Amino acid sequence: MLSMVLAAAAAVPPSLRDAPQFLPLFTPRVHREAYRAYVSPLPIADLLRQLDRDPAVLRPPGSWQPAPAGPFDAFGDSGTYDRFRIARLYGATRALVARGPRGTAGTVSEMWTLVSPYPDPDLSRLEPGTLVIVLDIARQ
């Protein structure tokens, strides 16, 4: 059973590329090794359509639904990002944020957060694709 959960957790859509430079910005220092970050050139709606075909995506009510959010709601308060810079960067723009679990047989192994548009690592401009932050539950 555990090997099935780990196999499901290892698969990511082909449009995602590793982006570890975002981990110090948007994840807590404690248990940072439990997080992975990816970016995709796809808008959030297209990436969610890709994930719809993924059998590891679990669909409890309310999950994977993109909703507008301010940057503090999108990124939380556990990272080291400069809150004033990100507030200025987003200005009146609201990010679309979707959250949801992945796993197998109803067992959650990962929690995903998708944010679009997302800031570049220097917090100097917004990128049009999607940032994905994944928490590996087993490693936390």
C-alpha cells in the first residue's frame, strides 16, 4: 500500500518543471524537506485540466476549485518572502489559487497549492503561468 502511495506521489504532470528557488520564499523553515515547488507555463485552468486525468488526484468537496485570493492568502505567512514587496507586486491583481490532495485509495499523500499568476523568485514581476507547491505528508 505504501509503495502505491509513493508511486502516485512521484508522478507529476509533464508541463511542470522543478523550481526549488521558491521553497525558501513560500514554505516554512521547519520540515522544508517535505516540500517541492514546480512552475508551469500553463494557466491554472489548463493545469487543472491536466490534473483531472491523474488517477492520484483525490476530489473531496471544495478541492481543486480555483478562487481569487490576495497574495497573503495565496502564500500564507510561513515563508520568508517580503510581504510589502509582494503586496506591491500584486497591487490590485488577485491570484487564482486552487488547493487539493493527491494519493491512492482515499489515502492522502500530498497536498498541492496552485497559484497563478505567480511572482518570479526576485519578487520583481508576475509570471503568467502557475506555481505549484507540494507538501509530501509522509515527510512532514
